[in-house]
Amino acid sequence: MFDPEEEAMLMEIVREFFRISFDEMKNIGDLTRKLLFDPSRIDNEAAAVEQVREALKEMPKEHAMIMGVFISGFIRCNLSQCSIRV
């Protein structure tokens, strides 16, 4: 698994590879967070999954890749917190 510095470097490599601006990347991150965690939009996990699926249908493949990197980062953060507690 990547450590936080490697994750940030990977995100920058992907961003530059697809020529996505930093502001565009921040917007994708904000959208990802809303789709997964916004309590005013999400009733349960199934609703979050459905919202992500719908967003991916309308999103350029490059943006979907960035969203995947953000989701991967969320998962890694969550897993590292779990291992700290144990």
C-alpha cells in the first residue's frame, strides 16, 4: 500500500498525465466526497454506490480515473486508522 506521500505523488502524476488542472482535480475530489459522504444526499451505502455509478456515466474517463485515485485514498486512510486501533 502507498504511504500518504506516495499517494500524493501518484495523484500528481495522474493529474499531469491527463493534463487536468489542479482546480479541476479539486472539483473532482469535492464531487467524490459529496457522492460518498454528504448526509443531505446519501441515505445509505447503496445510494452512495448508485450516485457514483451515475456520475461515472457522464464523466470523462480521465476524471473517472482521478475519482478512483481519491476513492483509493479514502480506503487507505480508513484501513490505516483501523490498523492503528488494533
